[in-house]
Amino acid sequence: MNIQMIEAANARLAGNRRRTQILNSPFLDEIAGRRVYVKPECLQQTGSFKFRGAYNAIASLPEAIREKGVLAFSSGNHGQGVAYAARMFGIRAVVVMPSDAPNLKIENTRALGAQVVLYQRDTEDRAEIGARLAAEQGLTLIAPFDEPQVIAGQGTIGLEIAEQARLRRVSEADVLIPCGGGGLTSGVALALEAKAPGLRVRPVEPEGFDDVTRSLVSGEIERNPTTAGSICDAIVTQSPGNLTFPILKRLCGPGIVVSEADCLCAMATAFTRLKLVVEPGGAAALAAALYHGDAIEGDAVFVVVSGGNVDAAIFQRALEDWG
């Protein structure tokens, strides 16, 4: 992994991804006690940053391999990104998704043309299911985070943040990122290392699923005992990746852990103050910025809102309980 791969991904994505702008609000600044700059990847193609990595990975495949089709594992956002990118290239996509994924994500993935294969998260092995499907159908796996071209695609967000920070004359700040397996977090960290070294990436995770935070403390890959039971499904993984963790260990500051209540409150605040629809996992970094300010350094913070694919019932709960 290097900056050249991220810059090549940026060129492939030109004209296909949305270059999300930075949003801010004096209300957020007051709550956080510092300037808060929000990058709303919930407004990206398919409603999350995942489109960037999915498109870049598929675009990077040799044509003879790509035309046979692709496979993805996903709780929803990566699957939608792969499905849409595959449709853009005119190829088939199969997405293996947990049966307890938000219904909106399952239906959107199907609507984008992918075949969805559901599995039981705690009793079935998605890797085993995927390996069988790939062998039977000649599909190429587009891994959700532990894949170089996926990481490079997500790293294009870091290129944009570096430029957007320069325009605002911010040379030192924490950059908070909702973190699952670490593809987005490591890609952004690599980009900022090269383009804005004064900006430090901080992974943010939900309580009970803080494998990256614990791994950064111990220096070794730690695992969550389960991957079920959180409304922050978009950023729940068993452990950081073998490719992503060395990057996280080298470049990231300490992780921050937030509660589900923090995320729901951040969702309501994002809607009220920024007019954004955000899913719980996508709101984790904003929750850290607003309600865990003592863990952040500096008078400015950048926040990636990573996704907005939320079922109506969860969004209604956020607005009714925390709005």
C-alpha cells in the first residue's frame, strides 16, 4: 500500500464518485467546544463511502476476469457499492449478507441488480459460503476491507480531506473515522501521511465491538466474541484485517469508543443541524466529536460520516428519543 495506489484510484474514480464537501454548523461547534468539519459520505453513491473502494477494485480487475462477475461479503454498504459498480461495468454480482442486516440494505442491494445470499451471522461462516460460490460460478471476491484496491479507493477520501483542510488553513487536527475492519481508516491514514501529515486519524467504534481500539493498545490483533447485536452494523467486524492493522498501528492515534445512545443522539443532531440522514455506525465519529471531546486534541476536528443507509424504524427512534 502506498500513496501512488491511492492517486491511481482517484484517477479511476474521477467522474464516477461524488466529491463530498465539508459541512459545518455553529451548533455543532458549540456542543463540541471546537470547530467541527463534517465530511458526509452518506451522500456518496449508494449512500456510503463503500462505493469508492468497490468501484476501484472492480475497475482494477483484468477485463477477462471482471466479465465473469464478482462476489462480496457485506452487512449492506459494501454490498450496495459492489452491486452498483458491477452494474456500471455490466457484470453480475453476488452478495453474501447476514440475515439480520437492515432490510433497507438487503432490498437496495437486490434493487441494484445483485443476487443476495443470506446467512446466519453466528452459526454460518460467510467465508466458507463465499468460497463455494466463487468456485462454482467463477466469481472474483471483492473483500470489504482487507484488499489493497479497496483500501486505495477508500483512501481517496483522505486526498479530499487534505485539500479541504488546506483551504480552511487547518494543518493540525484529529480526523475521526467510524471503524470496522479498517479499510476506510487505513486508506485515509495513508493518504494523510503523504498529503497532510499534521492530520491524525482516530478510529471510532461502538461499545462491545471495540476490536481495533483494543488492538491498538495491545499491539496485536484482538477479536470481538460476536459480530451480532449492535445497531451499528456497518462498523461491526470480528477483528481488524491483516493488511489494515499494520497501517492502523503505525499511523493512527488511540481509538475512541462510543455508546449506541451516543450514535442515536448524533443521528438526531446531524438531521436537525445539517439536514443529513445518517445510520448509527455512520454517526459514530460524529458522536465522538460531540460527546467525547476530552479524548480529542486541538481546536478543530474533522469527522467522516460514513453512511446513511438506515431503516426507518431506527431513524424514527433516534429522532423521537434524542431529537
